[in-house]
Amino acid sequence: MIRVSRIRQATIGVGLVLIAASLMAGLPASARAPYFDWTFDPVAFDPPQPVRFELDNGLVVYFLANEELPVITMTALTHTGEVYAPAAKTGLGEITGEVLVTGGTESRTPEEVDEALEFLGIRWSGSIGDESGSFAMHCLAKDFATALDLLADLLQHPGFDEAK
């Protein structure tokens, strides 16, 4: 086995780069890097701007209409996370996020919540990360009032069913 010092390895590496560069210098520009001659038309991107408003209770809402599909997506971002959990209770935020999604409410069992979500075709998800919590609900526009009521109930009055 031949051992080569790190300095020697670096010198050999630099030498190989210099040799490759000198070989490339003799090539015509089109052979060296044909992709440098590519040109592209400017991309026009005009993203829609959401409407921002604040409710009487201080909740900030961003609303962005999309008339293409009769669906509504609601996302609630919360100021919470693992950073606020005591050191002795690591993982509490993650478990809380999971049970908020699956544990029902104070007035509805987890099975009743699941049945309501399934019946209306509502997709509900949530998680709590290191510095924030995110909870989302997707529903048909015609079921918005019911979905909003359910989302509010899940977030404001979680059941934390022990079986879950």
C-alpha cells in the first residue's frame, strides 16, 4: 500500500486541474461549453396577492380566491412548538399535534369526527414542529361552513382521547 501525504494529494489534485484547464483552453468556445450560448426569454410571473385582514380577536387572515375549483383550503399556523416544551417532556409537541388531529373534541368522539370528515370528503391534517404548529383542512366550497365549524372545534376544544 502506498501512502501519500495530504499535501502531496493536494498538489497532485491542483496539477490535474491545471492540465485539464490547459487542454480545454485549446478547444474552440463551442466545444468547451455549448450551454453558455443558450438564451432564454424572460419569464413573466405575476403571483396573485392575498387579501389580509384581522379579526376582532386579533387573528390575522390571508384570503386568496381561486375560481378554478370549488374547493377551499384553510391553514392555521400557531405559535407553538417543541422549543416551548420542558426538557423533561421532549416530544410532547409532536404527540400533541398528532392527538389534535385524531383525538376528537370535547363534544365529539374521534369516531364522530372521522365520520363527519369522511361523509363530507374533508381532509384534515396537522403537526407541531420545533417552532410552530400547522393545521390544514381542505373541503368543497359548499361544505365550508361545516368544515370551518369543525376546524374551530378541533383547535379550540380538543378531546385528547386517551385511546388515541
